[in-house]
Amino acid sequence: MRKSVCVLGGDLRQVTVKKLLEEENFKVTAIGISEEETSLDKMKKAEILILPIPVSTDGITLNAPFAKNKILLSDVIERIDKNCLVLGAKMPKDAENTLKNKGIAYIDYFEREELIIQNAIPTAEGVIEIALSEMPITLFESRVLVVGYGRVGKVIAEKFKALGSKVCVSARKCADFAWIREKGLKTVHTDSLEEEVSEFDLVINTVPAEVLSENVLKNVRSDTLILDVASKPGGVDFEAAKRLGKNVIWALSLPGKTAPITSGKIIKETIMNILSETEV
Amino acid sequence: MRKSVCVLGGDLRQVTVKKLLEEENFKVTAIGISEEETSLDKMKKAEILILPIPVSTDGITLNAPFAKNKILLSDVIERIDKNCLVLGAKMPKDAENTLKNKGIAYIDYFEREELIIQNAIPTAEGVIEIALSEMPITLFESRVLVVGYGRVGKVIAEKFKALGSKVCVSARKCADFAWIREKGLKTVHTDSLEEEVSEFDLVINTVPAEVLSENVLKNVRSDTLILDVASKPGGVDFEAAKRLGKNVIWALSLPGKTAPITSGKIIKETIMNILSETEV
Amino acid sequence: MRKSVCVLGGDLRQVTVKKLLEEENFKVTAIGISEEETSLDKMKKAEILILPIPVSTDGITLNAPFAKNKILLSDVIERIDKNCLVLGAKMPKDAENTLKNKGIAYIDYFEREELIIQNAIPTAEGVIEIALSEMPITLFESRVLVVGYGRVGKVIAEKFKALGSKVCVSARKCADFAWIREKGLKTVHTDSLEEEVSEFDLVINTVPAEVLSENVLKNVRSDTLILDVASKPGGVDFEAAKRLGKNVIWALSLPGKTAPITSGKIIKETIMNILSETEV
Amino acid sequence: MRKSVCVLGGDLRQVTVKKLLEEENFKVTAIGISEEETSLDKMKKAEILILPIPVSTDGITLNAPFAKNKILLSDVIERIDKNCLVLGAKMPKDAENTLKNKGIAYIDYFEREELIIQNAIPTAEGVIEIALSEMPITLFESRVLVVGYGRVGKVIAEKFKALGSKVCVSARKCADFAWIREKGLKTVHTDSLEEEVSEFDLVINTVPAEVLSENVLKNVRSDTLILDVASKPGGVDFEAAKRLGKNVIWALSLPGKTAPITSGKIIKETIMNILSETEV
């Protein structure tokens, strides 16, 4: 089994990945996760290369906020050995193509089902933190609408219910309605949001499509908080929300912000799953 | 039944009390809860006087952060009609004595059992907010110690369990241990904290007596957060904690900070209970 | 929309379907759900025909335990009007083919996702009833293994956890493990049952394939109860279990036994969903 | 510390107490818990005597259903050594007086707070078993009224809520209402049962005083199940209930019936607590 790892760039999550892999007896080299000198030469002997989430924020440099110097992504790609297994998240398309052309194995750990599920937990906790900080009422007995019943919606709905909120979930499918009801939650059809939205103190969107359109937003109460956790393009007509004076927060990438160490741990566990599957 | 109320001083909680009493068809006069001129003359006709929590922060002036001018507590006391029912919280002893000598009925709504229980909810939510904001790990699967199983300890323990924390509660009595276990929580004897405290990521104290002494603090891990919600004198040897470099937050009066509107609602409901009992 | 319904055969579930449809202003005729004379002539004008679950227990007669006389399934099939919508469950293959050849629409309501999900609830309650009745220990703090994390396994695991059991779920997929853990449950790989099974007081199988093989059964403790709720062929090597003297109960069709009225209600709601989809 | 124990009479609970005490390295003699010859001579050397729950069912013989022969309680009392610590439950008054007059220490383990709390769990599970067995609807989404919010009422309410029932608790005190609401349950004042009782599918009484009087019973629906778990005299006007044709079950002593082994374990743990307190 591959045992020599290079952790390259990233934030506290990558630092955690490094520490936890060392505890599993991997031989780990780190570049660009501290103020120390960053020479890419150390990449050479790595059998596994772990790139950060996201690999790059600008498409040109490596995402390495703790590094002393900027590191060009192209410099990294160039130095990757043909037999190296590359793990990363949201790699720029051109870099990914370069790897493919060279015949280098690349796996996006952020697309793994078990990581997405586990990440829903710090996402939900981040939502709770924002709601507690922004709202002048308790979550207990507050009326909360969760739009969407995918992985993130499921976990958010469950946690607000656990805190005593009166939770309603919007969905479209009979089977989803059956599950939502089985969890002791109320249901509303997504097509009826316009009529129902005014009764909620907090609206949490998890759907990356414009569900909270101008017509829905019009009926949101002025003292209601709207929290959008959907990735781009989000689920709110932000321009209309601004015009209507609605209280909207678009909270992205919550796991890394709310719980970087747990997020790192989740990435590490996912990497272990990937390795156990590829190393058969 | 008394129907004429004067709400005097206080913050958003008192504003909420005023609003909710109006919705119950009380005739409500307010003094010192906005920037408007504050004449105490408006107190005159009130059958019920509602003072803020606390009545005074300095023992001299009324606690009225939203008021344009300072209001002397003695001026208020002097003007209270003999037949008025006075409701307040943590009234300075001398003012309370003056009322008693005049034969004026005074009830501290903050000592009512139902208010203390209901306030445990925003207190617990405030603790969750701080923990989420300060800790780099998720509350889910974190190891949490709750010291004390009174009203606040019960609610905090339950809410952290609901969020997936591994909760252990310290207590001393067999009956408390039976209840704690019935709730699916672990137990530890308060006398054993010194030996057990090192395994927790978060320690929440609810006991207003020095339970977290220097000997206990010594064994708290450096990455552990200590949150003290006990009223004065608190439950932590703060001096020792500072010396030992432990991470301690003493969080007081959380309900008014985290959820002022819900807190106001709880006060209003308690006042309604008091009125229904006194007006038989 | 079709409004004329004939409910034909079945038990308390069909009686409930009849009653609830009447409350929705359907015109309902019933045949064979009471001791009254059963003439199939009443079928004639029905636009919707609702057959019982299962349609037949012997392949020849209609499943109509409350009927005065036996009703031949072939007599029923023969009388169905070409434009009638037929709803039933587990129809014998040859009868289903006859309908198809005649161009008559037939829908099996028991294969609808929302019914399967909702039926998992009375199934889980039936399991709880048997466990409470058979075991000399409380479910609280008992160690329970749920084999399989499909719809029924999910609901059973959740309900036993809610009652304070220490629940472990066996599965095979990383994503399932992530969900199981998110629910606060322990996980075990189905391939490791042989080594782990001895620590459980109750083993509940939900997988319709021989997971509890002789090798696994050998390690089940003599005071452990094994409850199999998987449909045929079940998940237990029953012959080996008998030989080894293990305590096995194969509990089939729990919803209709434990909660016939709720089961009828679920069928009725599913029928309403089917109608709303077919009647666009 | 006393180490020589005699377990005398009783059912599977006493058998369990014997077994568990042996595991704690007590020297245990048993009389009358099996078909073997029962000579009271074996009592002689015991420092601790453990009598069954209840000590006697007829006031004359020892409660020893598994014994070959009848054992007179007076024979037992007579043979107890002056220095022996006697533990029992619901001892007939005259026998208790005899012990007192002889200066023999007697403690009723069934009056210990921690035992009463822990026993509420098998009581609640027994209630669930009966409800599941008797009712044709699921507990999920059924409307359940729990009368009384003492130790048993608290645990029953919590467990039905955990199973998805819509639970309402009747009480009289503001503080109880605050706790009930904090648990996410609905409240009703016990004085309003007459008006409210008709909306429930299941009524569970825990109050040993006639709360379910004829006037209340009149309004109970005919398809509602009434379960009384209050000890004598119970909380139902049984005569009126019979006359009105209401469906009432008076379920007494559930822990010993539903979960005798767990009940024995609870008794053993309580005995350990008693010993640790008396042996300082």
C-alpha cells in the first residue's frame, strides 16, 4: 500500500489531514501549510499527493493561505510523478485535463458521497450558529422552513427539530413527503412557497436553483431571516431580495469555517476509504 | 382585574413586555424605553408597575439603557402609589425595604420557578452559540461535560445530546444519577472531576460554587473550552485558570443577550401567571 | 376525475379505505368486506376497483376473510370493465396478464415508494411489540443489532434508539455508514457479523437474503432474540437456527396485524396520490 | 463491609439479584427461589437478608412463587438475627413492627428515589407494549394524553413522544407546565380534562387519585383506550367506566412483568447504594 504522502497547501483542514495521516503511520511531507520555506522538491518521492479544497481560488496559484510565498498551480502539476495518486477538490478544468493527458490518476474527494453526507453536519452547525447569532428569538419554538430535502436539508431539518424548532420542509416528491413526515416534520410543496412562506421566522434554502424567487420573497416577513447555504448560483433572487429589503445571508463553505478540524478529519477518513478501494 | 400598567426602563425585553401586554388589552404606559422625553408623571395612574431586569445596575439609577436621561431609582420609588402592584427583578435591598415599609406589594418575577425553567432554554442556546463560535470541531461527536444537574444543567445537557454530542453530567445524588442515565447521558460524580476532566472537549459549569478548582483545572486539556454560566461567584477558580492558561469564558445573563424578544415573552407570561394568582 | 369506486374483499384495511374514501366524497360500493350477500354485479359501474392486499392468498379465490361466500378471482377479473382503473397488491401473475391483454390499467399500490416508507412505521412498531413481549429485559440500554439499512432498517433503528437501546446497524456501503453514524448509531460491516453478533441482546434482520447464516448463528448468544422481518426467503438460515436451538421469530406482514386502521389509511393516501397522477 | 447475603423468596427478580450479587463477590445463599428443598436454617449466618417485592401477597406466607413449599412469614421473621440488615419491599405492618421492636434494621428498597425513577422505564415500556397490542392504529401520530407529571408520567410522556405520538400532559402547576412545554409536549390543566379528553386516542393515567371521574369518562371516545398505571386506588372511576362501556385496562406492577431481569438489576443496584450508605 502507498505510504508516502505529500500534503500541499490548504488551511487548518490540511494541517489536520497531515497530523491524522501521521497517526496512521503514513510518511507525510507538507508544503505550504506553514510559514516555512516552500520548496516543491519535497513533492518528488510522494506516492500520494493531497491538494487542498479548493485546489485553487484564482485558477493560477495553489490555494495556500498559510504559505510564505505564492505557489503556481502549473509548477505543482508539472512536478507530479506519473505514478502518483492525486487527491484534490474542485481542480481547475485545465489542470485536471493536463493530469489526464499525462495518465496521472486524479480523484476529487469532495465528490465522494460519504464526505458530502458527513460535511452536512458542520454545515448544519454553521447554520445554527448564524441563526442563534442573528435572531432575537430562541430557536426553540421558532418556525423554520427548510427548502429542499437532499443531504444537507435532511441534516439541517433534523438538528433544528432536535432544538425544539417547529420545522417544515419543502419538497416535491411523494416519497420525500413520506420521509419528512416520518421524521415528525411538517411538509409543504415547493410550488406553494409563495402562499406559505409568511409564517416562518427563519427560511433556510439548500437548493442550488432559484426557488426563492421575487414572488416568494415578496411574502417573506420583514423580521424573517433567510439563510441560503446552496452553492452557486444559490437559491435566492438576491437582487430582488435587496430591492425588497429582505434579510438574506448567503453562507458558503460552512464546514471549513465552523469546524476546520472536524472537516479535516472527514477529508482524512474519505481519503482512507479511497485508498482502501484503489489499493486492492 | 388590574388593567392599567406602567412599563418603566429596561431593554428590548421590556419593549416586548409592553407590546405583548397591549395585545392582551392592558392599557400600557411606557417610560424610559425609547429616546422620548421621560416624565415620571405618567406613572401615576398605573395599577401595575413593571420594572426591568435588573431594576438597577448601579444601585442608584434605574436600568434604562434606551432612555434619553438618567432616571433616579429613588424618584421612581417615591412616586409609587400605595395600591400599586410592583413587579421587578433583583431590586436593590434598600429600595425593596422602602416599598415594604410603605406597605406596597412587590414581587420579583425572576424568582418564579416557571421563569427560571423557561429561561434555561435561551441560556442553553447561548451556550451552543458560544461553543459553535469558539470551537474548531463540531458539537456532533464532541465530548461535553455538564457540571450540575439543576434546571439549567438539565436543559443544556439535553440540547447538546440532541446535537449529537457525547454528554456526561456531573452530580452527587443517586436520584440525579438515575435521571441522568434515563436521559441516555453518562454520569460522573462531582468529586471525581479531577480524574475525569481531561477527556472532555467542552466543560460547561452551571453550579454557583467553586467546583472547577485549581486541582481540577490542572487536568483540563489545553484545547478544551470551559464555559461557566453560573451566576456570581461562578464555579471556576478564575485566577488559577488564568495562571494555568486555560480557555475560560464566563457567560452571564445569556437569555437577554441571545434572545431578548423570547426573554420578554417569558417575562410577560410570568407576569400573567402572577396576576392570575394575585387577582383571585 | 373518477369518483365511483368499488372496494372488493380484504380485511380491516379495506374497510378503512372504504370509509376514508367516502369521507373524500367518493361514491363507494363494497363487496365482500362484511357478512352481507356478495354479488359481483355491484362492480359494474365502478370507475376504480380496489382489490385487497394481497389480491389472493391461494391464487384462485379473492382474499376476502370477512365475506360470507368464497369469491373466485377469475369471476372478478372477467367482470372488470375495460375503462376501469384497477388497484391491487401482489396480484397473481396470470390474473395480471389477463388484465394486460384486455388493455385494462392495473397499478400495484404496494410497490409505491411512499407506501413502503410509511409502512415501515407499523412494521417497526410491530417489532417493538414483539421485542417487549418476548424479552425479559428493557429495550432501554439493551444492545440491538439491525441488519440492513434500507427503508425498514432505517425506521427500526431510529425507533429503538429513541427508546434508549444501544443500536448498531450493519451495512456495506461508505455512504450508509456515514448516515448511520450521523444518526448517532454504531456501525458494523455485514461481513463482520460472525465476530460481532455475540454482543447483542436482540438481532433484527431486514435483508431478504441469507445474512444470518449458520456461521453467524453459531455465535448468537442463547438468550438473544432473533427477529426476522424480511419478506421471503427471509434472512435467516432457519433450519440451522432450529438445529442450534436459537430463538428466532419470523414476523411477516406486521402493518396489517399491528395497525390495520393506520395501514388502511396509508393505502388510501397512496391511492389518492395515484389518482392525482393518473387523472391529470 | 457485610458480605454474607441470604435471598429469600420472590420471582425472577430475586433470582437476578442473587446472580448479580454473586458477581460482586458476595457470598449468597438462596431460599425458596427454586423447586429445591427450602430450609430456613440457611438464613442463620446471613448479615443481609433480601426479601422479595412484595414481601407477602396475603400477609401470612412469604411471596415465593418458585418455592416447593409455603413459607410462613412469621417463621422467617422469627429467625432473623439481631444484627442482620433486612431489605424488603411493602412488608406487612405487623411484621415490620416486630422487627422494629426487636431492634432489627429494616429498609424498604422500593421507597428509594433512584429505584422509583429507574422503575419508571420498564413501566413505560409495559405501557407501550399494551398500547401496541390493543390499539389498531400506530402510536406514531396517535394523540396521547398522559395524566400526571410525576416520575412515571415524565418517562411515559417522553417515550411516546420519541415514538412520534402527539403527546399532551395534564398537570396543575406553572412549573410543571414550563417543563412539559420545554420537552416539546402540549399541556392541559387537569381541571379541563372533561372538555379536552375527547380528542385523544389513548389516555394514560399515572395519578393515584380519581382524576378520571364519571364526568370525564363520559367524554372519552368509544374507540379510545384508557390505561391506568396508578397504584391503588387507581385514577379511574372503574365502576362508572364499566357502566359507560369504556375501554379501561388497569395495569399494575409492570416492571416485574415486562422486564423481570432488568427489574432485578435495578433492585440490586439500589441495594448496593443502600449498603454503601449504611456501611460507612
